[in-house]
Amino acid sequence: MFGIPGLQLWHIVAILVAALIIFGPKRLPDVGRWLGRSITDLQKGSQEMTNALREGMSEARAEQQKNNTIANPAPTQSVPSGDNKFCTKCGSPNPQDALFCNKCGNPFPTQS
Ligand SMILES: [Zn+2]
């Protein structure tokens, strides 16, 4: 979600390019070895971080879901039947103040 894997890859590429510039192609094998160790450490660290992050996020999501169900129980499409007017064309229920049928677009006669 926060682009950590992408960022990490980008960092590795940046380090590689910087190493190429600083050490030159001749010393790249040494740099590669050093880099390999660094990446292993980095991955170990980021794995722990990702786990912690994922744990925290799923906890937050569960919490949010709980709050959502309390705040708005079930997103209902159906309007209470007392407030409905029914489309003359398709018969689907619409709110009283609807100007057009929300299903087929049939215009309702304006009540006055
Ligand atoms: Zn309709």
C-alpha cells in the first residue's frame, strides 16, 4: 500500500548506479558481494516491518469495519415501502421525490 517494495527496488537500483559511478566496473564484484549482504539485511528488516504493518493494518481495518456496521447497518438500496412510489413502466420502487425511475429512467408525472 505504501509502495515499500517499489521504494526498496528503487533504492537498490540507485545504490547500484552510485556504486558503479564511485567504484567503477572493475570493483563491481566486491560491491556486489557487499550489496548482497546489505540486501539480505534489508529484506530481513523490511520483512519484519511489513509483517508489523500488515498486522496493524488488518487490525485497523477490522476496527473500521466494526465501526461501519454500527454507523450504517447494511447499505440498503430498498427504500421503506411507505415512502415509495412505483414506476408505471417497470414497477420498481422509487423515492417519493424522484423525478425519474431509477431503474428504467421513466419520468414520473410531477405531483402538484
Ligand atoms: Zn421504471
